[in-house]
Amino acid sequence: MNKPKIAVIGSSSMDLVVTSNRRPLAGETVLGESFETVPGGKGANQAVAAARLGADVYMIGRVGDDPYGTEILENLKREGVHTDHVEPVTHSKSGTAHIILAEGDNSIVVVKGANDYVTPDYVNQARARLAECDLVLIQQEIPEETVIETARLCKELDVPLLLNPAPAREIPEAVIEQVSYLTPNEHEAAQLFEGETLSAILKRFPNKLFITEGKAGVRFFNNQEEVVVPSFPVEAVDTTGAGDTFNAAFATAIAEGKLLFESLRFANQAAALSVTAFGAQGGMPTRAEVEKELNK
């Protein structure tokens, strides 16, 4: 089987991760247990996950001209991601994500830095690359106008676009119409479609809107009924990057031509495995690991 070709347009950051028994309240100081710096950013995470799962991945993004930027680039290359379209920004620091792991979940503050320079013009410079791809994957840690332009461009090039609308913000109706797949979690869906019931939203976007529900799995409407594809139970160590792994795995499976239900099951299994190790990218599984679990 030929490797599917995927372009990932998005953020590359350094994750600064603190582990603690509990989160501090406002004005409070607590003692943490550990601190690590690990490459992250939703775009880079999804690129690494897709590469490990067997896709031929092209990252389109920006880093700062600083040690974090160098480390982010080296990590992408080690993971087999093509970085021809990842250029350093000389007048800006690399993006960072400040993560607290506590009480079985994570809290994250993102500083975009060089990711703000993933502009519509920058994406258009990679137009020829996008035209060659089986699918384009994008998130929202980059400027809103870039997401809008990418949706327009992919529609023009007739290349499927998967939009992972995280972090949540209002999305123009035209963008929702232009994308092929939209993958919010429950909280993002509630913000995107405020005042609408879950069932009504899903019926409005059959086989396009996929709402991830954590341990419960992923929900969509298949033109006849609402379907929940269940997740796989695991002992979670670090949930950071689970959503990125899901999106990368779903994108990879769809780009290979797998059917929707099969693609979602593949994505759920990859996401489940991803939470069993530390760091957004630390637990991201290989293709062999996912297939081994699915074949059990």
C-alpha cells in the first residue's frame, strides 16, 4: 500500500510540563513533583502522530530563531516529517505551551509566538505541495484568517480538509461548508453551535461532524442514525495529545481510503494508546502497535 500524503498546517511549540498533585487556586502556591520540556504544539503533534502511523507527512508552520525552534525542527526530522515548509521567524520566539498535569487531567496556557506567522500568504507559498496531498489537516493555534484561506484553497484544489477546531472559537459558516471533516470535542462543539442540541447539530452535518467524547468515544450522524464509536479502556498516564493523536489517526485512515467507521475505530485505538505514556508525543503509537491492539 502506498503511503497517504498528508499536509499538516499548524502550530509547533515547546511544551513546558509541570506535574503536581493538584492545581493551585488563584493566588496560591503549591509544590510540584516534576518539570519537563518536550516538543509539542497541535500541528507538530498531529504531524508526528500521522508519520508514526504510516503517512507521508509535510509540516507547514513556523518556529522562532531560538533554541526551542532548533529543537522542534530536529524533533520533526527525527520523526520522519518533511520540514521544507517550516521556516524560522527571526524576530519572534517559538511558541510555548505551559501545561499542568494534576488530578488526572491537564490545564494548558498557549503562547503562540512564531505560530502567529503561519499566515494565509505563507500557506499559499505551499500551494503546489497541498495540491499533491490526499488530505490536509489543520487546527486553530494559528491565525483565524489562515484557517479561512486554507478552507478556500483546499476547496479550490479539490483536496479534502480536516479541521480540528481547537482551541475553540467562532468559525464562519462558509468554512464549515468547505471542510470535509470537523472534529470538535464536546466543549468545542457547545461553543461552536451555541444553543443547538447535539442531535440537531449532528443531523445538520452528516458524515462531516465528529464529536469526540473522551472515554465515551466519538459520535456522528451517518445519514440514518446517530452512531457512537466506542473508545478503548486504558490506564491513563497523561492525556495531553490524545486529541491530536485521534485527529492524525483519523486523517491517516481516511487518506488511505478506509471507511468512516473503520477510520474512527482506528483513531480511537491510537488515541487510547497515546495516553499511556508521558508527554503529548511520548505515547503516540506506531502503526504496528495500533494494528496489534485492533487485531486482538
